[in-house]
Amino acid sequence: MPSFPTRRSGLQQEVVNFYRECFRAARVKPAQNRPHFYSFIRSQFREHDLKKHDFATIEYLLRRGKRQLETYRERSIDDIHM
């Protein structure tokens, strides 16, 4: 039986794109510190047990996450600790 790709809503796709963007941003950090960023990203996405129809919360967390990402993209930030 062929496997068809799952169709995502616009908001679901936005979350997936943001997740990827976070990992791309972490790739420009020093190599020895990247695992810290990767762990932090994963923990932040797993921290919330959301239903896919909880649009208001998802949109709020996306806005908050994007502001946080801009902070972590600063050249002066080269490591992160949880």
C-alpha cells in the first residue's frame, strides 16, 4: 500500500518550518556548543502538551519562540544552558 504524505494545516506547517529554522540558526554557533542548542530546542518544543486545535496557544507560543530565536541568533550568544 503506498504511503501518502500527510497534509498539514497552515499553522502546522508554520510550526514545522519554525522548528527547522531553529536548527538552522543553531548550526552557525560554535561546533562544541551546538548539542546544547539542539537539546534546548527539542526541550522547548516538547515542553507543552498541546492539542492541534488549540490555535490561540500555538500562535502565542510561535510568537514567543520567534522573539526568543532572534535573541539567540545574536553573535554574542555562543552557548546556552538549560
